[in-house]
Amino acid sequence: MTAVLNLPGVLRAHAGGHAQVNVEIAGATSTVGTVLDTLSREHPALVRRIRDEQGVLRRFVNFYVDDTDVRDLQGLETPVPDGAELLVLPSVAGG
């Protein structure tokens, strides 16, 4: 099974310049956390921008599964179905 992670320009350099990364999902019970674990094997620098040292989503990173923010669901325990569209958006501050 596969999910597609869509990346904004600011994160693409950490994924070999790709705008999308296919992530193989192991089993029918994959979660956002297991997807990030899998992704970290191929793109560890990318995952370090998404998770902090304790393994939780960084405070200013929004992560979506099929258009819903995982913070409104079950966080890292949010199920990721086969064919899911994933999106990571770091917040941008400016002034």
C-alpha cells in the first residue's frame, strides 16, 4: 500500500528536490507515526524538520491526511489508509 506525501518548496531540498514522495505503508494499520518512521529511513533530514527530538510533530508544522489536520484527529496515531494524500506545511512567520 502507498500514500503520497506532498511537500512545499521549502522542504523539497530535504527530499531530493521532489514535490511528492511515495511512502510505502506496511499493513492496514499504518498511522502518521509509522509513515514518518518509514520516511525517515530514506529522508532523515526531512523528518527532522517535521518531528522534534522527542518524536512529536514540531509545534509549527501542520500535517494533513486527506485534507484534515492530524491535530484535529489522533495526532501521530491518526490512521493512514491506502492511497491517502498527505501534506506537510510548516508555518511561515514574517513581518
